[in-house]
Amino acid sequence: MRFRGEPNVWARRAVLQSLSAVSVSAFTGAALVRIVNTPRTAPPRSEAADLPARTVVFDEMYRGRRVAGYTEQGQDQGASSTAVYIDGRRLHLMRCADGGYLSPIDHYQSYPTELATARAAVAELGSAQLALTPVHGGGTHEGGHDVRP
Amino acid sequence: MYVRKNQRDLTRAERRKYVGAVLELKRRGTYDQFVKTHIDFYTADGDTGLRVAHMGPSFLPWHRRFLLDFESALREVDPSVTVPYWDWTKDNTPASSIWHDDFMGGNGRRGDLQVMTGPFAHVGGSWDITVSVTDGNFLTRDLGRPSQAIGLPTKAQLAWAESDPAYDSAPWNSTSSEGFRNKLEGWGSGSGTDRWRNHNRVHRWVSGLMLGGGSVNDPVFWLHHSFVDSVWSRWQHKHPKAVYLPDSTAPESDAFGSRAVGRDEPMAPWGDSPSSMWDHSAIYRYA
């Protein structure tokens, strides 16, 4: 979610969070796709070089936008899942009971794959960009929506 | 007790007062709290945890409660205002008066889909989008999606939902094929436009910001949900013995670790249960 009027605060916070995540990953060895692929919050090159290699699930140009998905180590059970980006900004997918996915851009349709969800989001975005700070539904109550393997 | 009216029956003065109250909530920052709440509580049914607002039986009582909160904020600004409803089976074209410049304003323009007319056009200076899933600061719409045309739900589709005597059915999520709730919420399957029914289909028909997590940024959200709530109310009168399902025993988590809300369980963020939202007759009625 984006709160306009204080962009510097949020950008700074994102950088701080990213940097602290770097030091955590140095211990855990977890993949840090978020940082590797997000130019504005990218760590210094020397730190990025220490990160384990990410696995590209898809990376393509679609309607002039870069759509990319990388495997990501899950926070809970160590399960891997795909982190999806459009032009380097995170598209936070939600998993549906029918096996598909929703994106914050299109909340009223389940798409069968992560790539299909990302392409549909690009089509809906038109000339707009995703908000810099990813949207998190379920953030203030029980549960949330961690992506499952 | 107050009355919620069909938006097409509002007088010019009533339209002006409603728009004025909404703009005042926006000016105070209250409006954007409602946008944020809707984003925060959107949990999908393949994710872990309790899902209160969508893809489950508490979709209707959660939005009834959400609407009451909004309406009460509006009535603090102007006690004569209530949330009108948009019967999209009747006012079903971009030419309908709901989209006129003195009310919800018009369609988005070609290209960036920016709404350029009416009180909620960014160019008018009163409607800056501040809590959103994208970085645009203006309201967008793409009524009827000419590039992938879709119509608003028909009377027949709504009647199909209303004729189901059961409130909901297992597995209490977007894949429930029986029950009034999902037939009204509108999760379908397949690849045709039958995927979007009733409530979901209207979000898609308006498109732009109405399609995403920040759908509350389009003030037509409230008129849409007022009508959805009125349909629920009508269904209750038609099926007087029906009760909210699942019952007071909290349903077990499904295979995904996702769980529906039972009849007497609290719904965040208010703590009110679905059963406490069942009867609205002491608070408002629909005209």
C-alpha cells in the first residue's frame, strides 16, 4: 500500500527493511529476490554478490513491461514459492481455493498460473505502475496470505 | 430508522447532498481509512487464516457492517444522507444517470482511463487517490470494457441467485457451487464471461480502480454494495426460515489452512458476528 504525501519515509523504510534483510540472509542463506530485482532498494553490489543464486521461473517482456517471477524461500515452513515482479515492483499474489491466483490489480478473478495473473495485471495496469510499497491484504488480522508452494 | 433509496429516484438536491458528504469525508481523511480497511481485509480462500470479507459466507454481513460504518460517518457530516443503491439490472449502460456529472461522474478517457468529469475527477481538485495498489493519483474507469466487452448482470442472473433457499454451502468459499451467497458474490468457473456473476461482474464492468484491491476509491463502490445488501435483504424476506451458514460451530480450516466465519464468531475489525448483522430492520430499510 502506498501513502502519498510521505514517499520519502516509505522509500527510506523500504531501504532499511531491505538492508536488514540482507544481513539476515547472510546467516540463513535464504534467497532475496526482492532485493536482487528491485532497483530502488537494491543493496550495494558487494553484498548482492554474496546472495545465493535465484531461480528464474519466468522473465519476459509483455506489452512493453518486464514480467518476472523467481523462486523465493517461504518465511514459514521453508517452502519455496514464486515472487512476481512487474518492471521491478512486486505484484503480491494471493492463492485461491480453485488452485489459481488473484492479484491486487484484479481482485475478482482467479487466474490459473502466476504468469497468467501477472500478464492480466499488466493488461489492466495500462500506463500505470504498481505502487512502490506492495499491498498486503490480511495484514491487520488473523492469518494473512502467505503464498503456499 | 432511515431509508436507503434507489439512486435513480434521488432529487437533484439529494444527489448534491450525498456527493457533498462524500467529498467532506475525503477532505477529512476519513474516506481513505475505508479504502485501507477494504484492502487490509481482503484475504483469498487459498491463503491461510480467517477470511472475513470475501470468498466466504461472511462476505454479506462483513460488507453490511462496512456500509453501516461508512453511512454513519456520512450522517455525522449530514444527518439527512443515506447510502443510495444502484440497481445495475435496470441502470445498465454508461448513459445511465448514475454517471452524470452531478453524481458519480463519467467514464474514464481513452489511454489512461482517467475519469475527467464529475465531482470525483482528479482535475476537479477534490479527489486525490492516496491509498492504492498503483501509483496513479486519479480515479479510473472503463465502463463495459469495450476491448473485452462484458454486460452488467441481468435480472435473470440475479433471480437465479435469489431463488436458492440455502444461504451458503460447503466448502464455504469461492468454489461453493450452491447457496445464495456465492451466487450473489459471483465466483464462477470456466473461461467464458460466466466466470463473473452478479457482484463480481459489476466490479469488472466498471473496471479501472473498481477491479482491484482499492475498489473503494471509486465512490460507486458504496452504491453497488448498497444494492448487494438490498438483494440480501430481499432474499431474507423471500426465505424467512433461512439462517446464516455455517452455524455457530466454527468450521474447520480447509486444506489450505483457510477458514470461514461461523454464525456467532466475531468479524474483524469490529468484533460483530454474522448473526448480529442478520436483521437490519431496526436501523434502515430499502425503498
